[in-house]
Amino acid sequence: MRLSVVATRDRGGAARRAFALAGLMAAFVGCSEPAPEGPKPPPTFPGVRLSVGAVGDPAILVGVAAQRGEWAASRKGEVDVLADAPRSPDTAGDLDVLVFPGQMLGDLIDRDLLDEIPNDVVLPPRAEDAPGGREARPKAVDPDDPGAGFRYEDIAPAFRDHVSKYGSERYALPIGGSALVLAYRRDAFASESNVAAARELGVELAPPATWEQLDAIAGFLHGRDWDGDGSPDHGLAAALGDDAEGVADATFLARAASLGQHRDHFSFLFDAGDLTPRLESPPFVEALRAVAAWKAFGPPGAEGFDIAAARAAFRDGKVAMLIDRAEKAAEWNSPRDVSVAPLPGSGRVYEPLRATWDEGSVNRPTYLPFGGGWLVGVRKGLDEAKRDAARDFALYLADAEVANRLLAERPFPMLSARSSQMGRGLPDPSAAPNVDSRGWSSAVSRSLMAERVLPGLRVPDAAGYLADLSVGRVAAVAGETPEEALKRVAEAWRERSEALGVERQLWHYRRSLNTLATSPEPPPASGRARP
């Protein structure tokens, strides 16, 4: 009875006590759930000093040196960027962190210089291994969130699954890529008089889907006053002569790939069973004949152009089309607007086992120069503290935000290796004001995200094989038959492989394709000297 009276008299107080009790219970319940975690602080490496260098062109270290201060400050370690002289695979043993083109991956692995980068370094813990099991599955990350972590899955498949791996093992992380594209003068393609005249001849002035269409466009525009200034202009500028930058060889191999990289096969340059060069087969002969014929569509002296001369001819405004590395757009500044498209493909592809041509949809694999792009790796054999610091610095350079800053370095331009960044336009639009940024992004994305992407040769002494190829390609442009030129290159390749050890090179070639079975370790090295 008394309780009833108290309740009646202090109904408002009871309500307040009930709300207080409810709040207290809610507080206890809230304490039972973990508070949201903020960004995890980076690891620190006090007392660790890293040596970082480039195997190959040291110009890439300009951007690396500019970024080291942030890592050193946040990680309490030190970084020495050794940019005094380029390292070769034989002189890179003093480096802790190596920056190199993918073309040199086989050289470095052959010398046992690179440490594997395991999954637990680049991937977040699996949901089932995290506290709380699958209920702890992390949310999808925002690619624009700087605190979202390394975001390994944001790396484009071509770089994540191919360029940075050798077999099934990951030996490096991508910091930038390269791809060939077609740059063209928009006014030459859009002029009503040009379009009408081309149509009468059965030529469509549009980004070509096949190489044959590109040849037809180049032939139509060459010798025609397509810009209306009263003097004849030219159709195409391409690297056809000796070309230290490697664009000439990459262009030839890109055309050959569309003819010879069959969808049912992984190998391209060699037979994956015995390392026999395929250079004398129809796709390579046809591609070299077509490329050599381009000299008729360019300015005087086009047969001797390296890529720098081809760019200069395009900049001068008298050439309608240019095949070049997309990341070099700052060097295309034509007096008129420049549009960009992916390289063409082929309506037929050679099947090497049946020695027949298969026709159907356009075969448009993307051939990536330089073995796919530029990588960062960690030297094998470091002590644990230095190894962990070196891995962290490699992750730092390949991080989305840092890599994006590296891309804008004018001394060494690169393409992004990250899917989320490919559609953002030119890294430095002010450097290429007349280039269509949206079209450039589309061409780059379509190239790097293509269904089939083919990184350039990555076996030991890949540079030597490509040098042999360059000799034959230049000879064909100068007038030697493609059959004879490629026969000599194939023989040079056989000799080079024999000097290095055919069985060992075959192991590397199969390993570099990332899909074919090999033994865990390569056969013993040949006793003969490297060529």
C-alpha cells in the first residue's frame, strides 16, 4: 500500500529515475561493443637506414627522392636515395629497395636478388581470420579516402596479377605503367571536306578498330592538304629507325600481338615447350612488312625517325597521327587539338599449332612496353628489421596517394597502375593543354583494363633479345625483306638462349607468363658467359 502512495505522489520522480536507469543500461550495452577504430598508425623503424636505387634509368629517382621525407618523418627511419649512377642487375647488390622496369624482373630473379612479397604484407586479414569471424568483414573502402589503407585490390589486374608477379609469387609492387596509344589531329578527322573525300574512297575518318583501317587513313591523309594551309601534309609519324627509348620495337610487337597472340595460348614470342622463337611465323612477318610500309606515309626521313623525331614531326602540325606512349602526352603539343584512341587490333589471329588464321571479332590485346611498367622490390637476405622497413617503404611508394604524386613528375612520367585513378585525366593537364584529357583517360583505361594484356619480355637479358629484334626491324625498314630480317633475329635469339642456357631460359619464359607449370627452382646456369 505504501509503495502505491509513493508512486502516486512522486510519479514524475519515478519517470526520471526510469529514464536514468535506461540510459545507464544503454551505456553498459554500448561499452560491450568496440569503438570504431581510427586509421592505424604506421609502423616505425628507429635506427634503420635504407639504401634505395634504380636498376636502369635513374631519372625515376627524382620523384622517389621527393617523397622520402614524409616516410622518414612518420616511420622514424632514414632513406638514402642513391642516384649517382645507374645500377645494373650485376651491381644492385648494395641496394635495400630496388626500383626497376618490369623488363628486368627476370634478370633480378635469376640473380636471386629479390625477396618475395607475401600476401599478408599487401592484403588485409581475411574476414574469417579476424576477431569476430565473418561478422568482422571490413567495409568496402573509398578509393578517395586517404586513410583507407594500401588498397591492394585497387591495383589494376594487369599489374596486380601479371606485371608484379613471376609465376605465382609476387616479387614487386607497381608504381607506374606505360601503354601505347594513337594520338591524332582532331581537325584532320573532323573536317567536312576530308570526311566527304575519304568516304568516296571507302575510308572512314574515325579512330581505327583495325590496323588495316589505320593504314588506310594514313594513306588517305598523306600528301593531302588536310589542314587547309595550302601545302600537303602527312599521314603518320612513328618510330621506325634506331630508337633508344624502345617505342619502335614496342609498336612493332603491339601490331604483331594483335595478329599472333591467340586467345587460346599464353605464349607469344617463343614456343613455351622448347623456346623456339616464333619470329619467322606469319604474324610477325606480316606485322613487320606493314610497319616498314609506314615510311611512305610520313615526312621526309621518316624511315630513320626515333620516337623523339616522330613527336617533333607531330608537334610541328604537319602529321595527322602519332603512335606513342600515353604518358608522353606533354610532348605532343600540336598547334591544334589532339584526340587520343587505343591502338587498333586485328580481325584475324594466327593459331600456331594448326598454322591457320582464325577470323572473327577484333583481337585487340594490349602490349605493355618495358615489361609492363616500373616496379619496386626488396632485396633478398636483409635482416628482419631492415626487411620490414624496406617492405614498408615499397608499400609507401606503391600507395595510391604517393604513386599519384610520382605520376606527375615531368622528368619521368608514368601511367597509374590503379583502377580508381585511370579515369581522372592527365596527371598534369597544364603540360598538355591541347590534348583531350577525357579521350586520353578513355584510351589509357581501355588499354590497361583490356581483356588481354601482354607485358613485354621479362626473361633474363630481355634487353639483349630486344636489341637483336631492333637490328632486324631497322633492316626491314631500310629495305631488307621481313622474312630475311626476322630469320636473322631468330638465329640471334637462339644463340643468346644457348649462351644463357636454353633450359634455364625456358624455365624463366614459362615462369614469366605466370600461368604455365614450372619446377620451383630454375635449372643450373649455363657455364658460358652472358652475351
